[in-house]
Amino acid sequence: MSYTSLTHLKVSYRSRALFLLISLLALFTSNTSAAEIKDLKLERFELAQQLNPDINNGRKLYRLCITCHGPEGWGTKNGSYPQIAGQLHSVIIKQLGDISSKQRGNPIMEAFTSPRVLQSAQDVADLAAYIAQLPMTRNNGQGYFEDLSMGKQAYEENCSKCHGEQGEGQIEDYIPRIQGQHYNYLMRQFRWIRGGHRRNADKKMIQQVQHFSLREESAVMAYVASLQPAENDLAEAGWSNPDFPHYDRRWAPSSPRNKPLNQ
Ligand code: HEC
Ligand code: HEC
């Protein structure tokens, strides 16, 4: 290894350590009392849905999330970490609330939704708004189906009335945008929802997907992963988030256990 690449490596470790340190400090420095925390836990997420967001505060808070979801919010192509960029803000708030109250088991992320970190409904609203306006990747993880017509048909019969024709979701009903999401993440969530491991899952959706065979499941998810978000919502080729110029993008987080986390 040459001298220059060695120095680069050092800097990259340093910047990574710095971001982790910032996250940890935020977790442990707070002057909120235990009683206040209980109230905050219940209220923050419901209230957040109605507030006017401040994107600048959201940008600062997003530092807490980038070690896993990446500075662009694109997660990892292998689906261990979902793309959250461009997700509907009402959905982000709902999912953060569900993770915080353990309705959606996600122990590795739960601490980051605690009132010690997101201290107010305003923080939650600001962070969700920042993430929602991030442009989405053009390069999400795809499935293995070459002939997507079977997936398209299954999607139109079983999913589009809730998730929308192109998988764009619905803000008012907290239905996630699923277009352009990583295939492996979609497959995992679909299984957890169908099997009841994701406790916040939509009951009607659970019924709707019970009869799916493995082949149909991977066909429909390959189709969803192939659905392109609107051109305006996609990042330009080669774009990286200018809000985090010093983050070393060659580093990717290792994969967590891919088992239902709430069992
Ligand atoms: C330690 C790693 C880690 C950190 C830090 C982290 N997340 Fe996550 N997050 C995950 C994982 C893993 C999942 C997917 C879990 C699963 O498969 O159900 C996830 C899921 C999510 C989801 C649900 C996505 C969806 O499509 O339903 C949202 C929203 C989210 N994270 C937002 C955030 C925000 C905001 C922060 C910062 C406050 C954050 N995350 C910090 C690991 C992390
Ligand atoms: C009755 C409405 C409805 C139908 C039909 C439905 N869904 Fe859903 N789906 C939802 C809702 C609501 C959620 C979010 C649940 C929650 O809050 O956790 C969801 C969540 C998901 C998720 C997890 C998204 C994420 O970001 O974590 C995936 C993947 C998904 N649906 C795929 C599908 C597919 C594929 C179909 C058709 C085979 C389908 N859904 C049919 C309402 C529906």
C-alpha cells in the first residue's frame, strides 16, 4: 500500500470515529428527567405530524443517522439498511414512533429514537422533513427476475390500491413509498409483515399477502424495486450530499442480524 493511500485510510478512520462519537455524546448528554421522558415518548410522534419543520435543525440531527443510513440516506444496496431518502415524511415519523415504542422491533436503532436524542416533537418533525427531501438513489438493489410481467400483474392486483400505481405511497394514510427501495430489504419486510414479526404491520395488508408463493413474492418485489421514482425526486448521476463533505463514503456499515429483530 502506498504512503498516500495509508494517510487517507487514517483520515477515513478518524472521520468515522468522530461521527460515532457525536452520536454517542448525543445519547448520553441530556438534562431531561425520567417523568418528562415518559410523556415525551408518547407525545413526540403524534404532535410531530402537525408541526412546520425546520430543515436546518433536521440537517444537524441527521448526523446521528448517517453511520447506518449513509450521508445520502440511501442505506446499503444489499438491503441490510433501507434507503430512507425520499420517504414520505408522515411515514418516517410513524416508523420512528413505532420503533421508539417497540411496536416495530429494531433494537439497534431504538436508542436513536429515544427522547434523549430526539428531544421534542419539533426535532422529530425537522429530522423527518430533512430526510424526506433528500434525493433518492438511481442505483438501488434489484431482484433477480428478468421477466417482470408476473410481478407487475401481482402488484396491480394486490398492492397498487394502497401503495399507489408506481409505489409512491400515500402521505395521509402513512402508507410507505416502496418504489426504488432495495430488493433485499423489501423481501425481508414483506416476510416479517406476512409472518406477523413486524407488529406495526397493516392488518389488511397481512391478509392480502397470505396466499403469495415464494415465486410470486420475489417477482412482485423485483417489480417494486424496479419502479423508478419521479425524475425530480432522483439524485443527479454522481451526486453526493454536500451537507456532509468530509464523510468517507467508501466505508459501509457491516450487516446486522437479518432475523426478525423483535423475537
Ligand atoms: C445503528 C444503525 C442505525 C442507526 C444509527 C439508525 N438506523 Fe434507521 N434503521 C436501521 C435498520 C437496520 C433499519 C431496518 C430495520 C428492519 O429491517 O426492520 C432501519 C430503519 C429505519 C426506518 C424505517 C424505514 C422504512 O422504510 O420503514 C427509518 C425511517 C429510519 N431507520 C430512520 C432513522 C433515523 C432518522 C435515524 C437517526 C436518528 C436512524 N434511522 C438511525 C439502522 C439504523
Ligand atoms: C390495505 C393496504 C395495503 C396493501 C393492500 C398492501 N400494503 Fe404494504 N403496507 C401498507 C401499510 C399501511 C404499510 C406500513 C405499515 C406500518 O406502518 O408498519 C405497508 C408496508 C409495506 C412494506 C414495508 C415498507 C417499508 O418501508 O418498510 C412493504 C415492502 C410493502 N408494504 C409491500 C407491499 C406489497 C408488495 C403489497 C402487495 C403484494 C402490499 N404491500 C399490499 C398497506 C398495504
